[in-house]
Amino acid sequence: MKGALGRASTVLATALSLATALPSFEPPQKQPTQQVAIIGAGAAGSSAAYYLQQYAKQHELLGISVNITLFEKTDRIGGRTLTINAYNDPSQPIELGASIFIEKNHILHDALQRFNLSKRIPDEDSDPKLGIWDGDEFVFTINERDSFWWTALKVIYKYGIMAPRRTQKLMEATIANFLKLYEEPNFPFRSLTQRAYELGLIDVTGVTGEQLLKANNIDDRYAHDIIQASTRVNYASNLVRIHGLDTMVSMAPEGAMAVQGGNWQIFYKMAEASGASLLMNSSVASIGFSSETNHYSGNKKYLIRTKSTTSESNGGEDYPVAFDNVIIANPYQFSKISAEEGVIQQTIDEIPYVQLHVTIFASPYQYSPAFFGFTESKDVPGGVLTTLAKSDGPTSGVNGAGKAGFFSITTLRTTTNPTTQMREFIYKIFSPEKVSPEFLSRLFGVEVPDSFTTDPDEESSVSPITWYHPHVFYSYPQALPRVTFQDPIIGPGLYYTSGMDSFISTMETNALMGKNVAALLMDDILKAGKNGCKGAEEMHENTLLDQFRSGPGSSETDIKDL
Ligand SMILES: Cc1cc2nc3c(=O)[nH]c(=O)nc-3n(C[C@H](O)[C@H](O)[C@H](O)COP(=O)(O)OP(=O)(O)OC[C@H]3O[C@@H](n4cnc5c(N)ncnc54)[C@H](O)[C@@H]3O)c2cc1C
Ligand SMILES: *[C@@H]1O[C@H](CO)[C@@H](O)[C@H](O)[C@H]1NC(C)=O
Ligand SMILES: *[C@@H]1O[C@H](CO)[C@@H](O)[C@H](O)[C@H]1NC(C)=O
Ligand SMILES: *[C@@H]1O[C@H](CO)[C@@H](O)[C@H](O)[C@H]1NC(C)=O
């Protein structure tokens, strides 16, 4: 005991004298604050900001701090996750973009609790009758008020028991595989392509939904009616034009949820919690090199030129801060960003996106039964998903919409028009083309004027459309089979999140890519910091080790004795 203590004090004394002799033994020098620019405040950019700040906090003791500037060209946070108000009444919010997520979406689900947001069950008040229409007839209908068993029986009666069971198993296995991407050692990932390969996910991204289902012996009719209705409402694509992974994601929305008041709030809260400087109405026009260099990495810093989207006459201005890192968090091909030669070292491929029309409106009318070939209103489901008709080829009609002509029409809810106090319905249509007054006239069996809505002061009879909100999105990529994906590192200190869009485009997956890029960026800061003071650190490690090895009685057992 005594001996051990004695040796311990020798070791301590040696260590102490070393500490005073070597300046590098002090806690690491505080690195200069890393200036990080994030371009785009959608799911990916807000999540990148949030997690980057979290990672920085975890490494505070190493002297690391980040200062984030978030540039957003619109006047709101959320990007493709956005909410509008029926009748412009803030008490009646409706999702215009991304509307649902599931419990297994860990980032979103955790954020609900962390930010004290309330969960909402989507379409709770919608019509419980749901049908799948092929342009000629309803191929399948269910009533959500029916018991689970009754619905199951209907499915089994028409498609057999194996198709739904095999689909469920395949979907669960695929999602379980995907979820490995969240965990070490798979997270973070410098290459999505490589990770997708390692996790066997390119086996599902490399084939069409149709091929995947066939290979798994899933009944053609079930695939055509039920699964295809899902890929059409989720990704505006038929089974021959969408890869297997997105097909499985389309089948996953069991236990769907949304945020009370609007999903965008998750991203608003993330951006807020990140402490980032928010530059709204501020479109990034170009990224170039600054004359400054990063002290540790030796990389040139970046210079960002912005354009205000509100004041008209401006050619843009250089942002006064030079950035050590830049994260491009939006599909580059639509961003209107020009990059100086040499900035983007990994070319960002342009990929085809779906152009989707989302039309939301209010009407006191219900669908005309004649439109769907019925005589009685009670037969018409309020929710209409679609699939291809028997006479359709897989790419028939505009963008594969086929004879039905649209992807879905849902009755979101019954409500009261705040002006007239009349009972009305809120509808949402997903279609490949603009919804026309002629189409709506047929759908409701009543003349819809060219202007869609009529001025309430002038109207003599009931207006068929009382409030109308059309919008067109580049909603997500056309997810054709592929085995390579745009990787997240595109230059020194330059990152890109939208490669995730062609793997799986959802709020969660794009937020995951934001988090991934934040982790990669932090790794790079840590590595650069180590290299920056390499000399001193190596010397101190060696000296200390040598002391332990050769010093009086300082072997491993002795240290345990302490
Ligand atoms: C109609 C529709 C329905 C959907 N349904 C669902 C769903 O139910 N569930 C689900 O999880 N997902 C759904 N999605 C997909 C989901 O919305 C997207 O995958 C996700 O929101 C994309 O996030 P992001 O941050 O990658 O991109 P975006 O949301 O596109 O964000 C990019 C941001 O960058 C900004 N920006 C662009 N260029 C510049 C510039 N030069 N300077 C500054 N800012 C710029 C944009 O204004 C935008 O705010 C749906 C999408 C659509 C369109
Ligand atoms: C952080 O960034 C903001 C906005 O870009 C800038 O005004 C500020 O000076 C920066 N702060 C620090 C500590 O670097
Ligand atoms: C952005 O511009 C809109 C008008 O286009 C304006 O109402 C809003 O206040 C602006 N937001 C900010 C933060 O400058
Ligand atoms: C969380 O939200 C609820 C209602 O939405 C509110 O009553 C409560 O005070 C909030 N809690 C916190 C910690 O903000």
C-alpha cells in the first residue's frame, strides 16, 4: 500500500512538472468560432442548424463554437412543409405540402416532445369512406368506421390472405433496414451510395416497385389496386415508374400523425433552438471564395452573395461574414445559385422532379354520383384514390395519371364557412395538371365559373366554389430505379442535403440528411482542430507515455494500485 502510494506520488509529480513544462498540456485553445452558412430553411436546413448547435454544445469543452447563419428566400420556415388557412381563417389550418409522418420517424417524433408541440391524427374528421377508382369504376372501397376484421375480410375476399401479409412483411423488413442508418456505425455517413449498398438498400432502390413486388410473389391485382393507389397518392407515380424503396415507404403510413396547427412548426422550432441568425426574404445568388482562409484546415473560406426577394432593384450584395462551411439545403437545380469555378468539386446531377398540382378549395356541394357512374350520393366515397384503368398502359394519360386523370381527391373535413355560416366541405386534389373549371363542373354536377369563385356580393345563387387555393410544386423526384445517390460532401467544407430526395423524399429523411451533414461537419471541425495543433499534441502524448513506460515503477499494475 505504502509502496503504491509512493509510486503514485512520483507519477503525479512527473505529470505536474510536465504540465508546467509543456504549454500544450493546458486545456485546448479555444478555436475561433466557425462561421457556418445554411442555405434553405426547410426540413433539411433547419435540422442541420439544430443538430449542429447540439453537437457544438457537446464539444464546448474542446473550445468549439459555431455561429450559424440561415438564409431563406421565402418569408417562412418549412419549405415544402407548409400550411395554409381555409378561407384565410387562421383557426382552420390545412397542410398544402407534407402532411403526415409516423412514429418511427424518430427525428420528427422526438421533436414533438422536445418542443412541446401537440400531435394531431390526420383526417380524423374526413369522410370515413375511401375508394380506389380506376377511371371506369371503383375497384375497392372501405369504410374506416367498419371494424378492422370486416375490412380485413373484404381485403382477403378480394385479394387473398398472402398478398397483404407478404407486403406487410416486406415493408417492415425494408423499414427496419433503413432505420439502421440512424445508428452507429452507419451514422454519420459520408456516402449515401455506399451506405445504401452496405445495408442492402440498393436491392430495393435498384428495381421498380412492380419488379420488387413480383419478386416477392405479391399478387398482381393487389399490387395494381392497393399498392399503386398508395404510390400515386404519395409520390404521383405508378409502380413501373417508382423504385422499390419509395414503394415500401408509401405502404408505411399506419399510425400516421401530424402537428396540431401545422407541421412546419417542427422546423421553425429547430431553427429557433439553433440560435442561428435567420435571414428571411434572402435568396442566395452565388457562392464564391473569400480572400480569408480557415486557420486550421487551410481551406479558403466562402463568400456568399444574397439577393433580397422583396426589394426589386438590386443586383445582390456580398454578405459581410466569410464562411468556413456552407450547407446547401435545397434541390440545387431549382436554387438559382451560381457557384464560382472550383467551389463545387462533386458535380450535382440534375434529376427529373414531379410537377404536382395541389388544389385545395371549399364547396357546399358533394361529388356528383354521375361522375363516378353512380345514381345515389350515398355510394360515393369522400376519399378517392386512383389507379390505372384496364385499358390504360402504365404511362397512359398526362404523366401516367391514366384515365382517372388525377391521383387523388379527398374530402378533408366538413366545416362552416365563416362568411355565410353555411356548412361546407374542404377538398384536396393531387393532379398532374391544373384543375379546370370544366373538370370541377363535372365532378360536382354544377356549373363552376371560369373564375372558380364568385364575388359573394354579386352572386345571386349559391357559389359552387367559395374559396380556392391552387399551388404547383416540384414536389419530389420522379423516383425511377437507381443505385447511386448524390453524396453529401461536395467540396472542402461544402455540404449538400438534397441527395436524399431521390433515395426517399420525406420530412424525416431530409431532416436525417440535415442531421448527418451536421455530424460530418462537426467531425471535420474536430479533425481540423487536431491537425492544427498536431505538433504540440504529439509531443505531449509521447513524453507522457515515455514517462510512464520508463519512469520509476510506473507500469500498468501500478496505475491500478492508485
Ligand atoms: C404536396 C407534397 C406532399 C408531401 N407529402 C409528404 C408527407 O405526407 N410526408 C412527408 O414526410 N413528406 C411529404 N412530402 C415531401 C416533403 O415535403 C419533402 O421531402 C421535405 O419537406 C423536403 O425538405 P427539404 O428541406 O429537403 O427541402 P425544401 O422543403 O424544398 O426546403 C428548401 C428550402 O430552401 C429554400 N431555398 C431554395 N433556394 C434558395 C436560395 N437560393 N436561397 C435561399 N433559400 C433557398 C426554399 O425556399 C425552401 O424553404 C410532400 C411534398 C409535397 C410537395
Ligand atoms: C454570427 O453571424 C452573424 C450573422 O451572419 C454576424 O452578424 C455575427 O457577427 C456573427 N457572430 C460571431 C460571434 O461571429
Ligand atoms: C418578407 O417579405 C414580406 C413581404 O414580401 C414581408 O411581409 C415580411 O415582413 C418580410 N419578412 C422579413 C423577416 O423581412
Ligand atoms: C406545452 O403546451 C401546453 C399546451 O399546448 C401548455 O399548456 C404547456 O404550458 C406547455 N408547456 C411548456 C413547458 O411549454
